[in-house]
Amino acid sequence: MNAMKGTPVRHPLFDSLTSDEFRRVADVVRREAIAERPGFAAVYTDEPDKRLLREGHEIARRARVLLVDRASGTTHDVVVDLDADAVVSSSVITDGAAPVLLEEFDLAPDLIKQDPRYVEALALRGITDMDKVQIDPWGVGNMAVPGVLDYPVDGRRLAGSVSYYRDFPDDNGYAHPIEGVIAVVDLVALKVIDVHDFGVRPMNVEQANYTADANQPMRSDVAPLVITQPEGVGFKIDGRELTWQKWRFRINWHPLEGLVLHAVEYLDGDEYRSVLHRASLGEMVVPYGDPSKEHFWRSAFDAGEFGLGKLANSLRLGCDCLGEIVYLDAENAGENGEPTTIENAICIHEEDAGILWKHTDWMTGKVDVRRSRRLVVSFIATVGNYHYGFYWNFYQDASIQMEVKLLGIVQTRSVEEGETSAHGTRIAKNIVSSYHQHLFSFRLDTEIDGWQNTVVQNDAYGVPVGPDNPYGNAIGVKKTVIDRELTGDDHTNTQSSRSWQIMNTAKKNAWGNPVSYKFLPGWSSATMLAQDPSLIAKRAGFGTRNMWVTPYSPAEMRPSGDFPNQSRSGDGLPRWTAENRATDNTDVVLWHTLGVTHIPRAEDWPVMPTEVVGFHLLPVNFFDKNPALDVPASSSAHGGSTADDQPGEASCH
């Protein structure tokens, strides 16, 4: 165990499983005959209780398996001791289910296309060639709405479906939604249990393709942009540990969350100081806002239902990442338990990030300026029509930024020509794209210079005129200590410049201030708009608040609980925080909900430009002065100049 004073637990027990460990887990599960036909929906490290590690306990390395019995549909939650190659625990899950097996969603379209009711419904719409039909399976949640779509799960594994038409293989199917037909599939019995036809609508026949051949001519004035680092990259990777300038952390992988960072530290003098024990996306949900019978049920838990780590892209140089790149592969367990590899799943590179700091002395004319550089660790996942890029950015001033980049194609529905919608935007002749949201919940297990932290909510305000403010210019800050889970205001507030400060009150900087980091939300911090009676508001309760603060518990890793797929409601953060546990001067976890309320626009069609949201973590009195004063000046010659062919000065100072 390599732990320096003030650092988080740095231990291989938190690291991702290896190929050999995936195989051993599968062997143990099969040997124990827990399921008749085991399907490995997700296999990952069962991270130990870090409190026990701090106390010096010896703990076995373990794996957790979310297992589906494909013979019965039963979900088993299994923990395997990798030191003993034995099952430690196994339980049957009755509320919710394991994430979908990708093979289930591969089978669903074929089953639907063979169903006579579906074939007849499409024939009514003039469609007879099933090879041109695209069927997107969707999770159904717990779609028990009497008289509309009444399919209580009752232990079954179900999928709904949405259909589109492709005139040729590379055609954009979302330009041709087949409206009004929904098939519901039992993924265990492998049969279509119902086909609903809500009425024929005209299908849009105009093509809307985004490929280069469909959008000629291309621009001719885009000059080449070449990024080079003649001396190579400035970071080092040793196993799972990455070091870059003064940053050090471990890079791990999770089949549901994707990229996970552990043991994030910053070098101050000769000591690494802790900032985060663990950071990841805990969950994301996409609720759609069309209340019609054929659309109200659409929502997706992209992590808990499908698995962002299983749907990660293999990234390509010059396309997904630009510059001097180092890639890391990601390993998951396949649905047969054997390891599978996503090549180039994680992209690591450095970027110029503008000006780090600058001052022009007006008396002497001397200018000092430093260029900022950031380290970017990222991955991209594709879930149906949408793509999500997650970018952890580390800066030389000891700040951290998370950027979420939303890309892809908006969901569509067919409408009559001239028809409008109160819940969507017309983006083509017979197409409306529904209003919807993308809500992300990030789990930040902070360790600001140690594990005993206190969270303070800061709200700036103008001090009323009076004896303490006779001239009316005073500014104050209201500081609310989040001493219990339900203390404070849980929403962002731009008017008060609200931030949340994570302090270690036992440690002070040279000026007597407690060391801390500030959580600063980004420009878009949407919360759930669906109302309380809705299924999605109940199942994704984390989305009702921007900030949750909880005491650390090893059992609380996912904001909607461990099994949001086909869940009824209420698990996760709303249930945990109902206890209103103490959170002052203890091991705390911050959960931040951010996102986009997407009101589609014509410019989002036929493929949307990237939209970016995120948040920052900034040091506040963590140091005694600007920690980036030692960044050297760069040579302006590296930037080049074409203005009158004049070379730059030797350096930027």
C-alpha cells in the first residue's frame, strides 16, 4: 500500500478487473450453478469499504456480478471473492433488474419483424419490405398504466420498440419515423406480447442525411490545423497510474459508468495532497416530454439500463481526439462472462487552454503572461441516436473541470403537414422533435487534504444599507454549513453566485483559512421537469435536486440505486437522504445533477452540433498563493505568425 501523508487510499483493491479475473469470476459463477443459463449483464470490482482500509484491515479482492438467468429472467446480485475463488453472497433482486444484455436488444428487432400483427400494421402504412425497417428497442421502465400501456414487469424482462424506415442502408432512419406502432417484447420468452397501433400518420419521405456526399459542395477555405509535441507527451502512465506535472491519479473502468478516476492528488512542495478519492458519472437519464399515449413512456437510464462502459466507442486519431494521443483499451465481461476489449476507449492528451495568467505593468510596460495547458482524459459512448463525450480536464492551477459533450441525432415523430405540437419543434416537413432533458448525476467522493470534510453552501448578497453599509456598496456571503443531508438549498442560483465549498477545517493555510475546494456549477444545471406522479420522476429522483451531500457509504454508489432497469420507484438518493444523516466533519460524497433541457431547433437537424455542459472544482485557500506561478513562459515562436511574416518574440514575458 502506497499512501503518503494526507493522501487518499491508494490501493489495487479499487482497480478495474483484469482479463484473468473476468475469466475466474465466470468460472466461479458457473461452478456454483447460480443461474440455469447465466447472462453476465455487468461485472466489475466490488470496491472495499475504504474506512476498513484506513484502519489497516486485510480485505480480499472482490468482484460484483449483475447476473441474469436467461431461462427465467431472474436477476441475481453476486459477489465473488477473487482471493478464494468463491461466492461470498448471492441474492435475488425483486425490485428492478440487471441492465439489458446487448444480445437481448439484438434479438428484439428480429422477433418483432416476424410478428403478423406488426407486419399488418406496417402494411397499413405502405411498408412491406422488412429489410428497410429500423427498430430501436427501448427499456420500458415499469410501464403499468391501465388502459394505455399496461405491462407490469412481474419478473419479466421487457422491451418496447420504436420504428423507422431506411430507404437504403446508410439512410438516416430518424428522418422517416414510423408513427403510432409500438411492439412490446418479452426478452425471456422471446416473443412479442403485444403490438399497439395508435393510428396511421404520414411518414416523412424527404431524405435528411448528414454524410459528406449528401451535402456537397464542402467548404474550401478550411486550412490545415496540425498539433505537434516535438518532445512527446508530458505525462507518464505506469499501469493504471497517470502522472502529469503536479497531478497524479488512477484510471479505471466500469461497465455502467465508463471512466472512473481514483486517488486524485496534487503535488505541493514534496507532498502529494488529496483532492478526490473517486470521481465518476453515477447515472444519466433522458426523459421525454411528449404526453401522448404512444410517447409518454419513453425515457432511458443510459448507465443503469444499458451501460455506458459497454457502449464506449473505439476512438480514432484526428477524428475523436486531435494531437499527440495516448489511448487506453477498456475491458468488460461479455455476456458469456469472457473478457471483451474496446480498443482505444480512453483518450489522453494535452491541450493549449488559452492564457493561464497575465499582467501588464502600466508603469513600466513590462508584460508577463503564461499559456495554460490542460490534461484531458476522455471517452465517448453511443446510446441509440445520441452520443455522449465525457472529458476530465486537469489544469496547472490545480483546478479540475468536467465537460459533457452531447452529440448525435434528435428523436423524431411524424406529424400531419401543417400540424404543430405543444411539446416539440417542427424540424422538417412532416417531423417534430419532442422536448426532452438529459440529466447527469456525477458522484464525487471528495477527500480535501484528508477524509474529514465539511461542505459549506456560499451565497453572495448585497448588504442592506445601514450602519454596517452606509454607502450601499457592501457585499456579503451567507455561509450555510451542510451539517445534515437535508440542510441548505439544493438548487443552483446564479443570482447569488451559489457554490459549494468542501473544507478540511482541521487544516489551515498560512493565512488561517481552512483548506478547501469549491464546487462551481456550469451554465446549465437543469433539474427534472416531469411531475411527481410520472414514472420517470419517481425512478430518477436524483434529478429533482442539483446538489446532494451524503455521508460516505460503500453501498451507495448509484444515485437511482443499483437496479434502475424496470424499477418501480424511490431507490437511491431520495431514500438514503430521508434519514437526514449527519454530514459535518466526516467522509462526505457530493452528487451533482447537471444537464440540458433540450428544446430542439432546426439547426439540430439532421445531426446536432455539439452542446457542452459541465462543472468546475477550484482550490480555495488550499494553497498560500497562486500554485501556477512556477509555470515557465513559453516561446511565442511555437505559435507562429503569418502577419507580414514577422516572427514572434523569443518568449512570452
